[in-house]
Amino acid sequence: MNQQPTIKTERLILRPYRLEDAAELQRLIGERDVVSTMTNVPYPYEDGTAEEWIGGRRESFEKGKTVDFAITHRQEGFLIGGASLVDIDQPSERAEIAYWIGKPYWRKGYGTEAAKAIVKYGFETLGLHRINGRHFKRNPASGRILEKIGMKHEGCQRQAYKKWGKFEDWELYGILRSEYEEGLSP
């Protein structure tokens, strides 16, 4: 992996983050309702955090462990959210999908459109065999996205993550390359 690609969909461009995204990233991801659905994201999202995080994306990509995309509006270019493949394990040919959408853009299909593009990238470019997904049980909208992109519900990890002092259940999903390829058939 040398240079992170840019992916175009009907309404979106998924591209590497840029430092000029920092202010809008901080505004969108810093919203309590957004960050409440995520792991490993601080709240409040302090000044300088976005710049520091963006600064580490290239190294993370070059190590082959994570690929992070800024989700932007294809026509107007504004930031909508983010999508990633994390915990990329090349020997096992698997990774986990992660995504978030800024609250002003919820319920417009952007999450599903971006997630489809990320799954395609994982299977067709990275050559993965399996992609996992998970969400907090109290966030069923994320589960609907995973189902729409062909993932199968595989179970629930009870009280698997402590978020803001409360143990949360994780709903687990997965898709295999063969299932992805079957979904492409007419």
C-alpha cells in the first residue's frame, strides 16, 4: 500500500483526510449524539484533537492496519462523516468496518452509500476474505446499514464495552467475500 485511494460513489467522495478538514471534523464528531455511538473518541472533542488525529492517518495507512476516509459531498465537497477499515489483518485477510455520519446528515442514506464503497474496497482492492462490523445495541440505525450492505447478524457480545460509565452490548455482523460476490450477481 503506497498511496491511499479516493473512492467516488453516486453522491459522495471518500478521500484521505486533510488538515483543512479539522474544524469541521471537530464540529461534527464533537456532537454528543454522534460520539455517544462511537468507541475510542473523546468527549468533549478538544481543540487540537482533530489535527493530531488527521496527522496520524498516513502512518496508520502505510503500516497497513487502518484506512480512514473522509466522507464528503461529491458536488459541494463538504465533510459529512468518516468511514474506515480498521484492525486490518492481512494474514487472516480480514478487517472491521467503522463509520460515522455527522448529525445534520443522518437519515439521508450517506452511511449506507459510504459503507458499500468501503466493503467493495476491502474485497476488491485489499483482497480481504471477511469484513466484520459491530454497533452498540442501542444504535439500531447502524445495524440497518450493516444489513443493507449484505452483512449477516452473527450475535451479541453482552456488556462488551464500557461507555461513559455504563456497560454496552455490541451487536456483531460479518460478510464473506463469497457473499459479497453473490450479491453482485444479477
